[in-house]
Amino acid sequence: MSPAPRIAVISAVTTAVPPVQAAFAQGMPEAELVNLLDDRLLADAGDGPLTPELSARMARLIDHAVLSGADAVLLSCSFYSAVAADHEPPRAVPVLGPDTALFEAAARSAATRIAVVSSAPGPLEDSISRLRARLGGGPVLIGVLAEGAAPAARAGDDAAMREAVAAAVREREAAGGTPPELVVLGQYSLSPAAGTIDDVPVLAGPALAVTALREALTSGGAR
């Protein structure tokens, strides 16, 4: 790994950028970050699936980052995770999906009931579907919609956002009975809520992604 690796971070919403920057400042402070933002990537998708046109658009952003000298690429929008897994960039560099490392951490846990939190129904359904595919038929996945988290994240109010996530988990627990053993935050904008909620561990993507990228860059792995 070079002394100061250049990491391109491709985002679809501005609220994903600060959590990524904070994670790199903590876990890879020597990295030089290049932030690429296309703030229509989600709006143009609407409520529909990931189309070939949108996949190609993200692929072009990945290629641009790589051709501009990035040593690794991180996508911060979970909607585009499949592109990170499937696209081959112009040269062999690590291209990491936003929740690849997050889902691996969930898979390594011994949790049998996992709450998946998102701030909107579409991303929540998408995260649950992909995490279920990764885990197979093991743990029970509980969807938690934290509707107040998005406006708090846009306002930069981390305390209000953490409380919105915690309150949503508690409300879902009250409605569903048995509490979760692990909470997974499905969006980078929610990552300031990582840590614990009522003694339940809470996992977020950015810090885990930074660790995975460091390992990939050190080992020379490209995917």
C-alpha cells in the first residue's frame, strides 16, 4: 500500500459524505479522499429497480475514478452495491460496495435476530433482501423504519438522528416482542448511530468498509 493511497468515494446523497470522511479519519487517516457526487442517482431511480442504464452510469463513475488515479473505490449508496460486485474497472483496483464488509460482519456474528434499520421503505426492503441473500436461511431479519432519521441527518443533528434510530428500534421491539441481538444500519447517513442501543451492538458500514479497503490494499486484492 502506498504511503498515501487515493480513495475515490462515490456518493448519491450528500449526507453519506461526512460519515465516510469520519471513518477514514479514524481508520485510515493517511488516505487522500476524492469525493464524487451524483445527487440524481437515487432520484432518477425513483421506486424502481436498478436498471441497466443506472448501472452503466455508476460504472462510468467508477471508471472515471480509476482512470483519474484512484487506488481504490468505495460506493456509499447501498442501491448500487451490485455494480461494485459486477463491474470490472479499467485496471485492477479494489472496488467495494457500501455494505459488503457490513454484511460480512453480520454473517460472522452469532446473532439469530438481526434488526435492519433504514430511513425509507425502498432502501429498507433492498437492504433486507440483500442481507438475506448473504446470510441464507439463518438469522431472522427484522425491518426497522426510522422515519425521523433522514431529516436529522440532513440537518447534521447526529444526536437527533441517533435518537430517531434508537426510538424506531425500541418501537419495533415493543411491537414484535423479542428484542434483536444485533442492529445493522443499512445507510451510511445513519452510521453516527453505531455503537449500542440499549446494550445491543449496532453495526454501520463506513468503519467496516475502511478496514476492508485497508486489508485489500495491503494484500493487493482487487475485489
